[in-house]
Amino acid sequence: MPDLFSPYTLKGVTLRNRIVMSPMTMYRSRDGLMNDFHVMLLGSRAAGGFGLVFPEQLAITAQGRTSVSCGGIYDDAQIEGLKRVTSIIKDMGAVPAIQLGHTGRKGSELKPWEGGAQLPPDHPDGWQVVGPSAIPYGAKSPYPVHALSIDEIKEIHRAYARAAKRAVVAGFEWLELHFAHGYLGASFFSPLANARTDQYGGSLENRLRFHLEALDAVRAVWPERFPLSMRLGSDDLHAEGVQFEDAMTAVRVMKDHGLDLADLSLGLNTPHLQTRPFNELGFMVERASRVRREIGIPVGVSWNLGLPATADRMIRDEMIDLVLLGRPALSNPHWPVWAARELGVPEPFSLVPEDWGWWLRNFRGHEDSIGWPKAPAPP
């Protein structure tokens, strides 16, 4: 029976455990470049014991970023900084992963602590946002949306392939496509954003075409030995949007196109949600478990899995294969070590680099002064 700290192998890649640092946009880039901040952030999480480490979503075009302060992989000049990131992640014992994305209607924004409002196309830090149809997202994103032509869609798919090639050069060993959270792929999938009448709109088959063509473009250039996953907006939490049955159909088809793992999340294609499960522990797990059971594909989820006992139980019950942690990874760079101590895992300090582990195991002094939360008494 697997547990949170069991190794996990997919294709030619083995993770030391089932704990993933999920992509989190940090707004620390200039011209899409990774820098010392990202080396520090991602290297420390790898050193803290995470098995798979993602930087933030990296945009496949400059206009695919959330803001001018977000990372990208649309220019060869960005490869050097990404190599620094993958190098430190590997040196600290984790596997470097990359998430490729395009924010679509939700781009051209201020930083969230500056209000997060969308900037108009004529603003120096703004641009013309795009989508499947000329339907603004709404709320803080009110500006007109340029409906992509078929030629422009094809160019975006070529941009995915170019980004995947750069990812190989930069040293990444796991690639994920971000088609959730109201971004471009999610908006093609959802009737709330997609009112097209051509081959990219209307039926579920047509609304899924954008995903499959992007997947095919990346699969053609991404090494077969490395996993290819997709974060899918599997539920819009709205009666007129994507329903989970749509996602079940989508994953079945994507599996036939080379998808190795499904990362199930929400569509978030409208600010007007009709249900809000965000305070529920592991609320995506049951949905993901059904995909795993009925379609026979590995799954991972995030959303409220930051309690070690909860995360471990989901793996032990074989409901999911990977636990993705965003905010917990930001709040505690050594979350895996803390979780191992909470769960009574032998040798929890083996998760950190050998020199750190030696000092921590050989601490001579007051037990509660070591700087870690006190381990619970054994049962």
C-alpha cells in the first residue's frame, strides 16, 4: 500500500515521494526571466523534501502572462535562468517540472496586492487579451476580448511546441499544460466563454479541440521518457458551464492523445460561481478518484490538502497518486519534513540534504529547541 512518502514512478521519472510543490504565480520576473528569487524559492522547497517542484505557470507568449511581472518561456533568452532553477532543484534531490500556460481573457493585470485589476490594451503594462470569443471575463477583467482566428489558434499551438522544446533544453523532466482557472484553454472548454460556431465551438468535441491540438503539438516534441500532464478545469461550479461529466469525457480522449496524468482542478470561467466549496478539506479528491478508477489514468489534485494526515490518507486509500501543495509550500518550505514527523515516518531528516540531516539528527540539547514543531509521541 502506498503512502505519502512512497516513491512514485511515471514513465522514466521517479519521484522520492508523492508531494508536489504546485505552481504559484509570484510576480517577481522581468521580461519573463527567472532570477535569484526563483532559485532561492524553488531550491529551498527541493531541499525541504518535495518530490516534484514546479515554478509558477510559464507563459508561452508575452501576451500569455498574467502581468508584466510574470515568468515566461517564449524567448531563448529565458532558458539560462530556467537552467539555474532546474539545476538547483536537481541538486537538492527533487525533479523539476514546468507548467506551460496562456492566461487568455485573464491576462494584462496589475499585481493582486495592487488591486489585481485588468489594464486596458493601451496601458504601457497592458495588452489586448484574447479568447475563443469576444466575451469579457467580467468583474476586474472588463475589457474587450479579441476572438482568435483559426490561424491565430494554430500559431498558439506552435508556441506551445516551441516552449516545450525550450523546456527540454532548460532541463525540465515533467511538463504540464495549464487548461484551468479561466485561462485560455479553460475558456475554450467552457460554454460560458466559448460561443464559437466553427470547429472550435459548440459541441463538447469541438470545445475540446484546442486542448487536443495543443497536447499533440507538445507530445510531438516532448521526450517520451518524461511525463506529460494537464491541469484541467473540470467543473465551472455553474449550471451553464463545464460539468464534471464533460471532464470525464475529456480525460478519456486526452489519454488516447498521450496524456500521462490528469491534474484535476476547477474551470473558474466566471466570477459568478453558484457553489463555493473552497473551505472543504480535499474537495477535489472524490472527483479525481472517479477519474482514476473509471478511466485508469494517474491523477493529482490540490485544494486544501495541507494537513499531513489528510494528504496521507488520500494516498493510502488510493484515491489519488500525487498531492499538490501551493500555499502550504509557500508557508513552510520544509512541509514534507514536518509532515513526516507528524506521521511518525522513520528518518524524517533524510529528506533534507545530507549535511543538514546530520546536524538535525545529532542535536544535543533541549528537544523542543531544535526549531521544528515537536514530533508527536509514538502510538
